[in-house]
Amino acid sequence: DIVMTQSPDSLAVSLGERVTINCKSSQSVLYGSNNRNHLTWYQQKPGQPPKMLIYWASTRESGVPDRFSGSGSGTDFTLTISSLQAEDVAVYYCQQYSTSPYTFGQGSKLEIK
Amino acid sequence: VHLVESGGGLVQPGGSLRLSCAASGFTFSDYWIHWVRQAPGKGLVWVSHITNNGDITSYADSVKGRFTISRDNTRNTLYLQMNSLKDEDTAVYYCVRGAGGLDKWGQGTLVTVSS
């Protein structure tokens, strides 16, 4: 199974500052049939189901603010929030969608400093 | 797009439960569908998936042999038959559409396994 490891587990950042969350997979999530990295980022706010933010490592889902961006390839990926807003307080998860079982990272809890 | 789970509840260890997920607002038979669970206060755990026509399924090791995923494309409904339930199966179970990633999530149904 592919193991997904996020860092940090939690972080506190000031409003307006840049946020970076990392995700590392134990093997490549590059999907051969379409040559895309099948790495997805989700945001989960308290009491709500998760919401997909980024798929194929860097493609923003429709309606997601452009302050959210994803990057990386192979085994190392990053979610960046360019300027933290109060509504971005949440837990963020990465997931590999390349090979079953489609494993998640453990989550990174983002708070306001 | 709507995904509405039902069938959760309290069940004793060793018992069974069948979850359902009613889909609407999209062509159900075009999409893979997944179950993802989340124990109270814990992270997301992928459980199972089924391809659009139901010919391929897969499971997390923790539920393999105990859970069975199925779908009825004529009724736009997904199922999860859960047998031999354990305390550690206690979680909110989400029905999720697969497209690129897991793009649309239901609100979830709570399964509590306890004596």
C-alpha cells in the first residue's frame, strides 16, 4: 500500500501570511495511462464533510479561491495558501488516487496565530 | 449533485448493517463511487470503491472479507453491506463520487459499534 505522510501535523499562521503543507508518498503516484500525478487535496471544516480543493496535484477544483494552489510531482507534493484568510481554518488532507487502496495522509490542522 | 447516506445506527459487535447512498443530480452510472470513513476526532480512511458498471471493487485491508460494496444503477443507489462489525468500525461513513479525485461527498451516516 502507498503510505501518505503529511507535514506538519498542525500549524498556526497569522492572517495574510503564506501557508505551506507538505505531502509525501511512499511511491510515485504518477498514473501511467494519463501521465498525471493522482494526488488530491481536501479541506475539512468542523462538522462538515471534506471538500476537494486540488486534483491531479495542481488543478484547482471549480469555485476554489485562487489563493489555494498545489504543486509537486512523483512523491513530493505541496499545498500552498498564498494569503491566509479566517475561513481557511480547517484540517487539510492529501490522498493518492493512483492505486487502490486510495490512501489518505493523516491530516494537517491549520489554525490562526 | 446530491449523495445521501442512510442506514447507520447502533449495532453490537459481531452484528451487521447495510448502508445505502442515494445519488441524484448526475448520471450515476458514469462514475466510480467510494466509501470513506472517519472515526470520531480522527482522520479520513478510504474503505472501498466500485467502478461505474460494478465490475471491479476494492477494499481496505481492515474491512476486506467483512464488507461488500455494490450498486444498483437502475435505482441510482450504492450499498455497503457490513458484517462481523468491530468496535473499531465506529465512524461516520461517507459516500463519495470519484472524478479526478473524490469530488462530491455526502453528509455521512454514523455507525456505532458497541455493546
